[in-house]
Amino acid sequence: MRTQGVLYDKSKQFALGVIALCNELHEKGEYIMSKQVLKSGTSIGANYCEAVCAESPQDFIHKVSISIKEANETYYWLDLLHDSNYIDNEKYTQMSSQVEELFKMLNSSAITVKQRLTPKKD
């Protein structure tokens, strides 16, 4: 059985929230930005899952970096959806907070692995 962990759980919960958001946006007739936020928002966890099975520490860092980029892109789409009045302040604050937490956790993981790869100076 595979170990899932906190980052997996949080990214999956966020992805499920993004899916629900996209369904709401489709009811409002918005399809373009919803597709973009769906792709980037669900990709965060998918790329993290790839990182967990990385072939090397460098591969882990690379795949986590992709997750970080997807989180950053998701911020952008949430900003656009909010600024164009497709999502309200409450939904925006909630989802932005979740993606920010994922961003920080992923960044921390990458930094930790990078530090382990850096030779210690005496």
C-alpha cells in the first residue's frame, strides 16, 4: 500500500475543491478560465505524486518544482476569476489560502532535499 501523506491529502482536497469550482463556473457560463484553473489546480497533486516516486533526489526536486509552478499558475487563474467577479471574496480567500499552503509545503520539501544534496563545509 502506498503512503499518501499530508501533502498528498491537501493537494487532493484542493483538487476536489477546484473541480467543484469549475462545475460552479460552468453553471455561470464560464468555460475558458475554468478549464485553465482545473488543469493547473489538479496538476499540483499529480506532479507531487510523480515526485514521490522520483528516480533520484534531483528528479524529486524537478517534479516538485513543476508542482510549485502549477501552484503559482493556479494563483493567477484565481486572481483573474476573482477580479472578473466569477468568484466571490470568500471563495477566493479560501482557495488562495489553500494553494498558498501547498506552495509553501512544496517549496519547503524542495529546499530540504536541496540542502541534503549540498556538501557540508567543515
